[in-house]
Amino acid sequence: MDSLLTDIDHVAIAVHDIDAAIAWYANTFGALVVHREDVVSDGISEALIKVGESYVQLLTPTREDSTVAAFLDRRGEGLHHVGYRVADCASALAMLKASGARVIDEVPRPGSRATTIAFVHPKTSFGTLIELVQESSDMLPTHQ
Ligand code: CO
């Protein structure tokens, strides 16, 4: 069958000081932020840095009870999750569930940039928190 994963949408990195991390990517790689957003429901602030057709997503908590705050306490800064682009988040999630994967989101929900997303638990994906990302039709990469 064809792969459900059409691209790497983003690699998410949890940081304590998002402004310092943004400056480091700019000064070190000349890689610039193309999108900033606070996702209030998740208690995070994100900065997207474009790398080809994908992004590095810098994440920092905005609340003590954010899961990213807990991650930083437990694991320190570093790789938090990988976002894979899929054509249809709902059908990809259904196939994962049917295959026995443990999911965090039972149904797709809104993500940043008007995407539709669902998280898959690292327990059944070899230790990696995975986010399925369906781009909104007006934000598809220009080459598609
Ligand atoms: Co993400």
C-alpha cells in the first residue's frame, strides 16, 4: 500500500526560553521563524521555522499544567515529538487504532495553523510521540 505519511510536517523541540532558541536558529543557521502561535488549549507557545517543506517547531509551556512543562521537568529540553503529514487525519487515526496503536486523541482535533491533528502515544510507537497532521487546504506546500 502507499504510505500514509506524505511528508515530515514538523520536528518539535521543547525549550525553556523560546526567544533564545529562535535567536540561536537565526544566528547559527540563518533559519527564520515564519509563524508564531499560542495554543491556549494546550498551554504552549510555538514558533515555526521553515526547513524545506517542513518545519522545526520550537515549543515552550505557557502554563504550569501544560504537558510540555511536565516534559521539561522530567526530561529537560530536546526532541518532543515528530509531526507526520497525512492526507486525511481521521482515516489515518482509524487505521492506527485498528492496528492496535495506543492513541492520545481518540478523534482528530484542531491544531495550530488551522491544521487537523491527532497524537499517537509513544508506548506503541517505539518511544516517539507522533502527531498526525492534516494541513488545511489553503496552507498546502506550494509544490503540491
Ligand atoms: Co506538533
